[in-house]
Amino acid sequence: MPKPKVSTLGKNIQVLGHFNPRLFVPQWFADVGLLASEEVGDVKNEIIHEEIAQFALDWVSIRVTKDRLAASTTRVGHIEPLRDLVAGTLDLLTHTPTMSLGINHDYWFDFTDRDSFDAFGWTLVAPSNWPLMDRPGMAQLTVQGKRTDEREGYVRVLIDPQLDGGYRVNVGVNDHYQVDSTPAARCTPMIVEIINARWFDSIADSQALIDDLARLASE
């Protein structure tokens, strides 16, 4: 089977904790020097409420609820600015209770035809394991493993086939770090340290997983 074409869909960072959404207005990011003033003058999809704050700029989308801060980009050239934005935000909010971090990597696998698309699913989920079903196939698959570094958490891979607009599979890698079981202010500097220390390793590790899946798809 030919290898699928692999492309990067985007990166996102999610932090769980206790947040005040009303703080996260675009102008605040400009006032503290995390975003340029001219950037926040062109905000899209802005919602500021006690339950949620969200807005989008040309290169980043930010969404904050009472229990989650999330920032994402689909621009490959803005992966490092995404890291700096989230780490810089938390660095200014060290009083904010947090407890976990997810560095998430999303990819597309594009297959040339239905046969190779189906074969990939059957490689991961063998039809022979489902003898009572007629032509069983993978609708969605989640695989989770222990971390291989010294930190608490896990690595979770979500494989989600898409049939709209071609034979595509969305593959997401959730690089999860569990700093504590409940939100605490002392966790926030630790999460900043993880973002800065693990960023490039997280990207490399996710790419290795993707390369391995692409190899399986071509066997």
C-alpha cells in the first residue's frame, strides 16, 4: 500500500485549573506585552463573559472557561509563538490554581483511495476480532500509554477517520502532564517549566508516533 500523505493540522495547548474568563480580554494580552497592539485591533469571534472568553487572531485562537485555558494555531510558522504566549500568560498569573497540561498535536493522513483507507483501519482494528459483525471497520480509536519520561501523565492517540471530502484520517496526539489531582497555585510555575522544557521533545515524540503509524498504513 502507498504511504498516506501526512500533513500538520495544528498545535494546541490546554491547561486545566481555575480561571477567571473576564480577565482574558484581547487588550489585556496587549497591555502585558504578550500580543502586539495592532494584532488585538483585528480580533474575530470575540466573546467575553463570566463563563467564557474567546477570540481569534490571524494566527491564534484563545478560549478560556472557568476550568480550562486553551490556545491553538494552524500555522506551522507560529508554533513557537504559541508556546511563548501560553507560557508567558501563566508566568504572569502565578496565583492562578492549575493542575494539568496537554500539549496536543493534530495531523491529517490523506489516502489515495478507499482500499488503502480501509486497510489502515483494519491494520489497527482487525475484522477477525469481530466475527459477529458484517464488514466491521474502525469508526474511531483511542490508544493510551504511559509516559516514557520521569513526569506523571500519559500519551493518548486519537484516530478519527473522515469520509467527507476524501479518504482522510485525523490523528491527534495528546501529550498529557498531570502535575496534581486538584488545582493549586504552586502548580502553575511547574506547568510553565514543563512547557518550556518539553516543547521540542513533545513535537519530536509526536512526529515519531505519526511516522510509525504512516509506516503501518503502507504495509
